[in-house]
Amino acid sequence: MSMKRYRAERQGAPKRASQGFTLIEVLIALAILTVAVLGVAATTALQSGGSAGAISFGQAAVTRGYYLSTATMLAQDRLEQVKRVQYRVGAGDPFNTDTGNPPPSFGDENPVAGYPNFNRQVRVVAGPAADTRRVTVTIAFTLPTAQGANQESINVTTLVAARP
């Protein structure tokens, strides 16, 4: 068949509309869908404990992360308040380091207002250099687990130096 005749037949022939999917396209779509469904099923099994109930996966890890980040935020919030205390050279010690207890405005909170599972404690001791104080904020919290509840805590420490 010559090229001219082929083109003429091609141009005159009605265009064929595509109808449906080929078998290959359907098989590829099913394979992708299977992988996606198995991924969701595996995630759900891990979050609900599944075969790895003793290991901290899924929802347990998310819950622990929430508690740790909340505790860190509460500790840093208190440290920012402590840093605003007017501590000046020769003006006395507003932190009362003789007893190790913080000023009355930074007393222990059991529980922290608005956070019923969290307790906050502030301790101030003399720092490593003259006119410095080491401030440690401890946040204790009760972490709910599948086996009951765990007591955990974090400590955040900073140095405060007297201003001239």
C-alpha cells in the first residue's frame, strides 16, 4: 500500500472513540489501590496496639509527644517569668537562694492551672559564678497508658545573672 493511499484511507475513516479501560490499566489501578489499603490497615493496627501493644507506637506515641511538648511549654513559660525578675548586683537576692525555694510568685503548682495532669515546681540555687542563679523548673505529669498510668517528669534549667 502506498503512502498516499494510506493517508487517504486514514483521513476518510471515522475516528474511533475510546471506550473503557484496557486490562493493563485496570490491573495497575488495583495494585495501587491494594498498596494504599494495606498501608491504612497497618497504621490502624499499630495505633490500636495490635501485635505491638507493648511497644510505644501509633496513638500511644502521639499521646506521649503531646504530654512532653505540653510539659516543655509549661516549663519554658515559667522560665520566661523567672527571667523577668529584677535581679541586680547589690540589690539583694529576690530568689531567696538560702532555702532553695523560689519567690512566692513562683511557688509550686499542683496542678498547673488549666492543665490538670501537670504539676510544676521551681527551684533556685546559687549558680556556678558570683551573682548568678541556677533555676530549675520541673514538670511532672501522669501519662495514661494501656497498662495504667506512668509518672514522668522533665527538668528545664537556666542560669540567671544579676544585672549591673
